[in-house]
Amino acid sequence: MTNALFISDTSDGGNWGCYATSSELRAILNDRVDIVNTVFLNEINITNREFILPSQYDIRYIVGESINSISEENGIIRKLYNSSRNGHHLFELLPKTASQFEHRAEKFVESGLVNDYFGNTENIDHIIINGEGSIHDSGVTKYSNGSWSLLFLAYVAKKKLGMKTHIINHTLEINTDRFRSIVNLVYPLMNSIIFRDPVSMTEYESQSKHKNGTQAADAAWLMDNDIQSKNINNFNDMNIISLWHPNKKNPKFDFTKPYICVGGGSGLQQSIDVKSKKFALLVNEMKTRFPDMNILLTAASSADETFLLNVAENTETCLLKTNNNHHLTASILGHSEVYIGGRWHESIFALLGKSQLVNFSGNTFKIEALREHIGSNHPIYSENDIGTNTNAILDSVENGIRRGFYNEIPIENMRSLASKNANIV
């Protein structure tokens, strides 16, 4: 058995899917390697501030950004202020361009910060990086610091420490030339690149021209979600399930009767107030259209819970809160007639129980990739459709209940693909 450092364990992510995928990933990896050290999700962002003696590439980056600030900002004060802020990069260790990686990797090692992330590497044989949905640039959302940090740590591990390094279980989306150059620098160095969806595989091969990737599936497909509905009701009676209702101290929800789950999603970028109003309208219309169906709001993350609490209050609907066991929530989603939402892992939970999906698009193409992966034709709506295209969404829910969008979910095939995440040794 060989030893491994596991980077970006998402068990501290405050998200049902984060915990589910990390726990399943660790389980299959532990059959191949001994994970002797872990860097958790909230520890990966490299935000250390100290003066970096600049290289020519640092100067080139700062000058380029300053020119962009001057040309793009309105007003002389804003131009000067934003261009001057770019000088802060001399005190940031994390590189922002591919050409800066080598110089800043050397500084990272010389400063001793490398030990904060990698510890004692004498007994480490493999560096395993769990990418999940984190490896994309700022073309959609401001996740660039996390993406840059993961790829910088991968570069340091391989080029500076000489470790066998792997990026696995992840979605990759490239929206800018700058990020593409970083991917083209780092990915070819890796001993393993294992993608969790087919679109990412195509994206990498078409944009980088490299062929060292492996198609797999998300580790969450390996989950068991076999808690029966009557047992879920028993857990609810024992107050093991965390439900919130605006008018009931200990709300009860009958999981043996037909119900629809409504969740949030990473692609919902509008304000809390706007999202709350739109979802309240959707839920109230759903109650009118489907009077024989119970509605359960599902908060898979703290971001979802923030606005869904408002929706629960405005519609007098039960909310399944974030602080629930992920095996329990997976079973709850799996027993629903339809899951409406834009969360990747929660969609997998629903599919494991053969529930129907009506999705909202995510902050990357991952929701579309999931549909391609399972061979489904279920609908995907944008954030703008919620409120403006409510009837179409409800029609899709009705179609899901009556006819379904797929006859057979390839669960065993997905489990087999998910197990490939451990094929690093």
C-alpha cells in the first residue's frame, strides 16, 4: 500500500453534495492508497500576502491589467484607483498567468509555505486533487482563486516536489485564453486526469489538443440511498430530520405520499430578494396545479438555504435544511416524484432513486453534461425562466410525473465509471 496526500476534501463544504462525493471518493481511494494527510476545501485558497520580487512576467501582467483598467473604467479617479490596485499583486503569491507559474512556484517553495499545504512529503507517494466543480475560470462566476490555487498546487507538486500528481473527479470549463494557457501548462504534467462528465473530456481534448484524460463519473454515484419512505417518516417522528416551517415548531412531512422537491442551484445569481419572489411564485403555482402533491423545499447548501427560508415563509411550505445527513437527503430526493433544481449532486441523488428531473442550469455546463451522460431528454431552464416562463416549467413537471423523461437510468454503468476515479495506481 502506498501513501497519499488528498487535496480539496470537500467534507467541510457545508453542502450535501460536497460531503457525499468526498466520502465516496475517499472510500474507493482507500482501497488503493493510504490517505495519510488531507487539505480540506477551505484550506486550498492561496491568499498568503508577502512581497514577491517581481519577474518580467509579473511586470507584464501588472502593466497589462493597469492598461485594461485605464481603458475600461470611466472617470480619471476610477481609472487611477483601479490601475493602482493592480500593484497589490506584488504581495500575492498566487500566479494569475501561466508564465508566472515557474517563478512563483520557486518563491512558494523558498518561503516555506509549501510545508503548510504539503507537510512532510518524504512518506508521500501520490498527490490526489479532488477537482469537483471547482476547476473553471471567472467567465461565469468568481471562482478563479480556487481554480488557480488547485492548479498551482498541482504544478508545485509535480514540477517542484517531483510527486506523482493526479486531478480527479472533476468538471473543467475554459472560458478565457488566460485560463486555457494555465490548463495547457498544468494538465499535460499530471500522471492522471480523470473527468466526471463527458463534456469536460471533450472540452479538454478540443481546447488543449492533449489526450491524457480519462472519462469517469462523479463519485456520488457510488452512494447508497436505500432508506425506505416509512423509515424516513420514523426519523421525522423522532426529530432526526431537520425540517423548518414558518408556523410549526416540529413540522411533519409524510414521505410515503407523492411529493415534489424544489431546490436552488449554483446558476442562480440574482439577489436573494429576487430569487425568493420568483421561487415563491413557482411554488404557489405548483400547489395550484398539483393539489394532490406535497411540496418540499430542499436546501442543499447555505446559499440555497438563505433564500429558501424566505420562500418557505412566503408560501407556508416545509424546508429540508442543510444540516441533514447526506444519505438521508439522498433517499428523500430519490423518493420524490420530481426534483426541480440546479444542483449537480442533488440531481444524482434523485436519479439514484429513479426520480424525474427538471433542472435549472448551473454555474458551468455541468447540468447539461449530466443530461448527456445519462442519455436523458429532461428539460433544463435558465434562471430567467423562473417567473417569466412558469407555465412551461410546470408543464415539464407534469410531463415528468405522467410520462417521465427516461425509462431506465444507467445507474450500474455510472457506478462503474465512478469507480475509475481510483484508477491512479
